[in-house]
Amino acid sequence: MELFLCPSCRVILRDPVTVSCGHSFCRRCLGETSHSECCLCGEKLDLLGSRTPSSNVLLGNLLEKGLDTAAKVARLKRDLRELVSNRDFQEALRTLQKGIGLAPDDLTLRVCRSELYVALQEYEGALEDLEILCKQKPEECEGFFRKGKVLLDLGNQSEALLQFQHCLRLDSSFHAAQYEIQKILTNDASTTPGTVMELKNNGSQNLEGCNSREQLTFLGSFEGETLPDMKMQKENWLKETMPDHSQAALPMPQCMRKKFQSELSANKEDLEEEEASPETSGTRSPETKSAKDYYPDFMGFLTTSDLECSLCIRMLYEPVTTPCGHTFCKECMERCLDHRPNCPLCKQSLQEYLKAGKYNTTILLEELMTTVFPSQLAERKLVHQAEMVELSNLNKNIPIFVCTMSFPGLVCPLHVFEPRYRLMMRRCQETGTKMFGMCMYENGKNFADYGCILEIQKIAFFPDGRSLVDTIGKRRFRVLRRGHRDGYHTADVEYLEDEKMEGEEQTELQNLHDCTYELTQRFYEHGGRTFRQLVMHHGPLPEKEEDIQASPDGPVWCWWLISVLPLDLTHKLTIFSETSLKARLTQLKHILNIILESRDYSN
């Protein structure tokens, strides 16, 4: 699957990290990039509060499951090359342990581990790996030569000499073994007892199964030579055969080193080339794999449970990945952040993530689900759409914000901080209705029998998730049935509508309306300090409307007057529930007359 290629290096993702725009990169590519923008969408690369990029746990697990053993081992070998070049031997050793666990018969890995053990001076571990190499490849010199070098590091020159002599039995022209034997026999600081000739004789006696003729031919070349002559031979051999020999942490002869690097790098080009070129595709050996051979194969291994949200235990819908590397449905993650700004799995702080509010979908996971599970994803979307349809129903199970009284046509600013109401506001936005019900609290019922539908005009979010919501009243309703959904109240409702009047009754209603409005203007113009404070909160008196029966709730100024009148909420609710504009105006006219005639009003 080409969708698992890193957008930066165009190689299968390694240690994938998902950034704020929703695209995923190799961790190494993010560290090496000199650009601050995504190469795909141009958005600023941001890790949102995380000092170092955290791996996408889900993507990492999917890659681990989708790649076959050969691909995993090849990736480990490439990681190993980098670690060894950086001399990070401990991490390289941990990587090798994983590789040998995946491919216990891969001798290249065991050879490399033996060298790491030597670099870390853990010689016993190195000998164990080399014993396996010698048993599985008894016809090759490499294992015995390496074993001899480790025995030298342990100070066991006699055993080392046997290993080098065995190398010569397998290959009499093996110069590296000749040199090591010469070095042992001519080392005047050696702790090995006896003279040069004694060591030669001991070596020939202890080498089991060695061809005496080959041995005598080789050892005979040293007879009659002085120690300085032998040392001179050693120096000349170094110049001719091993010009780059050094005392490195992982010493080995040049011929061996080239062979080792060749084996370790066997899959390097295969992983890095996107596909073979036409010029070279016909010349590749059958054993060589192309990069496409290493693409993850999910068709036979992946199940929908691999793509489940750990919060709702359903297939991921609009998956988002947090800066700490965990993936959830967008809605599930938002609901968790409503309660606490921490990852629900690892508890890492997500305050910066919450503050930024960039909950972009993890694009790679969306594409993967579309490719591998198209029918299941379509079914999941249908479930979500059905939920949205249910939530957008403004007659049944409408969300109820229990707070205070609100009125048709009047603005109602809200400070939303409770988790249940944060969820409510988001759902109102997602459904597209942008509407919810507002009722005041009432003992014994949780909320009153009458309320007003509010429409969201604007939302301003605070960094901690709180918000200021500007709303305006739309329609009055009466509660028919109460319910709950995810912590907040719901209700089945019917909408109230004023009775229509015609003929003489309409004329009388118009006269009553005009008279009450004039009283309201007097009340507005001559109010005291307390009243002026109310006006600052509720706004100025609305203009008189031409058609007083155009709205099912009557003129807006009536609701403005009810909101500012010094009445208890129970009295206001009684007027609010009235479906006769005439009766409502009559009550308001009576109240205004009492207030205007009161001597306290002028004060």
C-alpha cells in the first residue's frame, strides 16, 4: 500500500508521527526537516505542547502487524546501521535482540550481535553467538576466525591459536589467520608460556583432526627466522593486505568487514527505492525484493477491531491523534477533554492541544479504512448520520439548557463551562441546527414546563475549553416529556403560537397594543438608576412592529418588557405561557399602570 509511504522520504513509514495537520511522517524525517510547513498541505508543522514527537501508537501497531518477517528484519538492519555508525551500541544491541527474536536463523544478525558484545566487552555472549555460527557453517572460516579474536580478547591465547589454525585447515591461504597466528607466536609480551617452537609444537598436537601436512607447511615458514624478521613480516603484511587496519571498537579484517557490511546492507536499496527502474528491473536476482514487496499487506491480517476507538469501542470515526500518539474518534476525544485536559490513556497533559483546538483527522487512517473496510466504514458513517438526524430533531429529545428564562427575539449570552453543556453546544453546531432549548430550574421537575428555543449566533472559546456563546431567542415551547442524553436534559416539546384575531377584535387588539406600547415608552424614558442598569443588560426598547400578529410569539418589545419588569420568575413564566396576545397585553398594561402611578417609581 503506497499510502504507508512517508511523504518526505517516500519510504515505508518508520516510527510514524502524526502532526497537527493530520499527515504522518517518519520520526527521523521530522527531526531532519529544515522546513516548518507540511510538504503536502502547507500547514505549519506543530506538535502542540510536545517537546519531542511521539509515535502514533496505532499506526505503529498496524505497520508491525502488516509487515512480514523479512520486511521487519530488513528495517531493523537499516536501523542497526545508523545506531552502529553513531556508536550507540546499547540501543543497537536492543534492536538486534528484536531482530533475532523475529529471525533466529539469520546468522548475519548473530554475527553483528557478537561484534556488539565485543564492543561492550561482553565476551561470553559473543562466544555463544559464534558457536552457533561455527555449527551452522562449519565449512567457512569466518566463525572460527571471529571466535579466535574473542578468545584473544579474553586472554585465552592457546584456544585462540587453535581457532586460527582451524581456519588454515579450511583455507590454507587465509592470510588473516596467518597473521593472527604469527602475532601470537611472536608476541614477546605474551603471557603464554614456552618458546616459539614450543607453542608451534603444542599447537600442532592440540589441533584435533588438522591435516598435519598443511599445518607443517604453514608453520615451517617461520622456522629459522629471528623474532625481528617475523615482526617485519607482520608489518609488511599489514601494509599489503590490510592498509586500513585500525584498533576500532569492532575490529575485524578488511575482507571480513566488507562481507559483513554487504550482508547487513542486503535490503538497504530495496527499502529505499520506490520501485525498480525499467533499466534494472530485468537484471535483479530472484532473491532481491523491490520496495513494493515490503508494502504492508493488511487484506489478510487486519480486522475492524484493530481500528476500534478505545473509548466508544466502535470503529473509529473521524480519527484524531493526540500529541502523545494515541488515536480516538474526534467526538470521543472532545468529550474527554471536556472533563479533563489529559489523554484518557497515558494521562499526559493536552492543555496546548485543547488550547489550539486543531482536531484534524488522521488522514492515513481515514484512507486505510476506506481502502480495506469500505463497507464497514460506510456503515459506521450511516450510524453517525442517524445519530445526527436524531439530534437535529427539534420536536423530540431536544437538548435543554437549564439556566434562566429567555425570550423570543432577545439576545441571551451564555458562559458555558460544564462538560455536559460543552458537549451540547458542539452537537448543536455539528447537526447544523445550532439550536437548543432554554428552561429555568423548577423544584421537583428539574426544569420548568415552558421554555424558549435559542439559536447560536457566535461561539468564542477559551484555552481551557470554556466558551462564551451568543444566542438569540426563536420560539416558545411547552414540555411534553422529559429525558436525558449523555448527562444533559432533553425534552419532547410542542411549540406555542398566539391566537389570531380578525375584524373588530383585531382593531381592538391593535388599540390595546398601541396604548401599552406608549406606557412602555414612558416606563423606559423615566426609569431610575436600577432600571437603567437593566436596560444596559437587555438593550434598548425595540421598535414597534407594523404587523403585531406576524410572529407566532407576538411583538418582540413585549418580551423585552417582560424581561426588564421587576416581577418574580413565576409571574413572568405565567405571562410567558399565555397564547393570547390580548391577554398578555392586558396584564402588561395593568402592571405598567401600577408602576407608573407608584410614588416609589419617581424616586
